[in-house]
Amino acid sequence: MRIIVPTCLSATLLMSILHADTIFLKNGLTVDGVVTQETDSRVTIRTSGSLLQLPRSTIERIDRENPNANAVLKAAQTLHGGQLAQGVIQLLEAAELEGDKGQLEKALVDNESTLVRAAAEMSSDRRVEARFQVRKLIGAEFLTEPGNVTLARILSELGAEEDAAELLDEVGIDYLRENPRALVWAEQFLRRQIRANADGGQYDKAVGNIERFRLLNPEGAEGQKALVALSESAAARDRDDYERALQIIAQDLWPEVPEVARNRALVTLRQLTTWAEFHQEERNARRWLKTWLVPIMPIESLSASNRLIRSEAARSLNDGDAGWALRLLESVDEDTRTPELNRLLNAAQFEVKQEEVDPDDPIALFELAQWGLEHDLFELSLPVFEQVRQNEQFREIVDEQLSVMRAERDMELLDQAIEAYDKGLLFDVIEISNKIALNPDHETPVQKQAVELAEAARKEIAMEQQRRPYQAEAFYQQAERAHFMDHPQEAWNLIDMILTHYAETPAAERAAALLPSVARQFEIQLLEGRRTQIPDYDVAISEGALQRADMLGEEIRRLLREMEAAEDSNASD
């Protein structure tokens, strides 16, 4: 009497192994199937549908009619259970026994989903062993296109991306195009590879994968090419090679995706101007702007150029070279001069005039000081008035002029401090109030009000100081969650608020580090067709975070410089 159990494996595989082994029991019964495991105490046999474990003591003998089919079934069973490394070993053993090649590949392909999931869930230690075993299948004679696609998917999940890419080459474009499921996975895989190559600075590999992608999807390949240019420009910025960064943006990125190029150019401009100011490289920076950016972004280039001129002119004034500062500032077209540049121009003109004035001529000095007042140069005019005051003939008129001048200036400063207080800019209130000169012997109502206003601001800051870090951290957690949920606009709004209103808290530094990733989300969504334009978030940074930097001093400036330096840092950069 023979025991046969209903099937659960494929009918084809079942037919080939149905009478592979026969176990003769001592009670006269027999069991047909395939022996998959033997120990001193038990024998496990896969019948046509069930797995039976028979005590060794009940067995008379075992007839092995088809060892090849036995090996194939063992491998199929192991792979079906998601035991990747062991299943591969058994496949190779079955191949050495010259098992049915079609059944060997079928055992792998039919369990693709299970094996890919198992590979993805493996720990790092187990992946090392699995990669070692799975690589042995590369080039196996029993694998055709379907088997190589399955093997590529498994290797990709195990972190052997280069092996997976080479297998796709072996599979060929024709097969991938004719099999939609394989094509979808191949495109997703190549997109991930291109992005990883670009992030890691492996531009040659990225270009190779783009060419693979182009054969599958010519239109989509153009967007992938832009990702490489983005990362290459970011890497150039990391090396402080801003000329190269601007060149890539202008030549490689702008013709393909101008919205992304504009966005990246704004980020580069911010970092370039900060670097140029610190290293006194304003002239070179202006030259690079003129060469690469002015033709495509004239307005933004003009703004950055004006900032560089302002920086160089201010440093020249501080170094006593008013003549060069004046020539530099006069080179800016009058219609494009910002108020800040006009103020510096007036200061340079004042100092040049002062160099030409006879220090022993009180009338010329008085006229110079008056000219300074007319051009809102109180700080520069004050020492000249003091110099004129040394002449007794002019002392009374100078004292009268200084009294009126100080009163008007203090009133303007008080108005600014009140406006800042109403806006909640408490640090501004203190800074502005400190500019109002105090006279302990004769405190004016304006001076008294300024002192009271500054004290009120200090108290509010002290009251908020303990809870502000917690408030900022809560906003940061929301921003991080929005980022990982692929909602970059929401993440950016929260980051902007943190940098603008909580710039002195620890959360601000973390928000600044998160900002580049959010920026890349905008760009990737645009490249993938999920967004039609990129929000002009750089403007928000300029108007918000930079104002806070001026308020809170050098410490906050440091945080913002780190924000600029962190751009694409996760990508190599």
C-alpha cells in the first residue's frame, strides 16, 4: 500500500519528483516522495503535498530512484521558506547533480517575492554571508533572463548593486521592454543607483547608469542627468570651487531644468558671497558671476554683486583706504544702488573729503560735519564736531548743533526701538536702545523711555528663554516628520519659522542641517513631474534667518554658515 498526499507544489515539479524516493515501513506500507532530511532518529520526506516526519525505528529501507529531483525539491522547499543562503547552496548542489535546468530556475523565480523580502529584512551580518552565496549564482548555466532578473533584485536588496547592474546588462533591453514588471523594477533600480552615485560623488558610474536608463526610458533619462549635475555642483561648492559650481549650473543644468538650476544657483550665491567676504575674494567672485550667471540670472547676479561690493568697500573703509572704496562704489550704476551702498558711498565721500580738509581750518571742518549730518552720517560727523569745538569761537554753535542733532537722532532710534518691540523683535530693542547715549546728570525723557523699553525686552527674553528651546524642538519634530512624509513645503515652512524666530536654540542648528534635504525634495519632485515649480524659499531665508543673525550676533552667524556648508553634505556632497 502506497501513501500519496494532495499537492501544494507546482504540478510540473510534482510530476518530476513523484516517485523520486520510496520509504518501505516495517508494517508493510510504503511512502512515495522525496527525502529532504535525515537524522539518526528521523527521516523527513516531502510527498506530493505534505511534509512527513517518520521515526527511523519504523523504517525498513529507502529506495532512491531520482536523486536529481530530490535535490531540486529540497532547494525549492528551502527557497519557498525564505532561507536565501541555504536555498542557493542547495540550488548549486542540484546543478552539480545535473538536475533539470528549467526546474532549477523555476525554483528561484517562483519564490522571487519571498526571497527579495527576506533579503531586505536581513541583518547586516547575515547579508554578508548571503551576498557571498548568491554571487555564486552569477553566470550559472541554468539561469536565463527571468532568473537573472530575480537574481538582480535579490542582489540589489543585499547591497550588491554593481552586480545587479551587470546582470541587467546581461538580461538585455529587449527582454526588459517586453516584460512590464521587470521593466518597472529596472527603472526604479537605476533611478536609485543614479541618485546614490551622484550623492557619493561617483559621477562616472552615475553616467553609466544614466546610459542604461536611457535605453529603457529616453525621456526619463534627461531628469536623471540633471541629478548628476546637481550633485557635481554641490561637490564643487564643498571644495570652495565656486567658479566650477557656477559653470555646471550654467552649462549643464540650466539648459535642461532651468527651475532647478535657478534654485541651486540661489543656494550657491548665498554660500559664495559668505565665502568671498570671509576670504576677501570679492573681486574673483564678481568675475565668476559676470562670466557664468549674469547671462542667465541678471537680477540675482546684480544683487549678489552689490553685496560683494558692499563687503569690499566696507573693509576698505575700515582699513583706511577710502579712495578705493569710493571708486568701487561709484562703479555701481546709480539706479541699482541699494540704500546700504548709498550709505557706504556717502561714508567714503566723507572720508575722502576729510583727508582733503585742513585740520586747522574750523570753518572747513564745520562744513564737513554739517555735510555728514545731511547725509545721515552722525557717527562720522560727531568727532569732527568735537574737533571744531576745541576752537572757542565755534564752541557755542557746535554745542547747540550737537544738542539738536543728538535729540533728533535719539528720537529716531526710540521710534525704531518701539517698532521693534511691537513686532516682538526683543533683541533688536536692546541693540537699538543701547545706541541712545545716556547722560546720568541730565537724563532726557527719550533716554529714560529707551532704558525702560530695553529693560522690558530683557525681562520678556528671560521669561521666554526657558521654554523657547522646547517650543523650537516641537516645531523641529513636526518639520522632520513632514520631510519624511514627503511634504517638503510643510517642512520648509516650519524650518523657516525656527530659523527666523528661534535661531538661538539648539533646534535651529538641526533645522539648518535638515534644510538641504528639503531643498533636494523640491528638486526631485520637480524632476519626477510631481511639482511644476520650486518655491522661492531662499528669499524667506534671506529675509528671515539673516535678520536674526544680525540680531543675535556671531553665534547665530555661525549657525547660518553651517546651514550653507551643510548643503548636500549627505550627498558627498
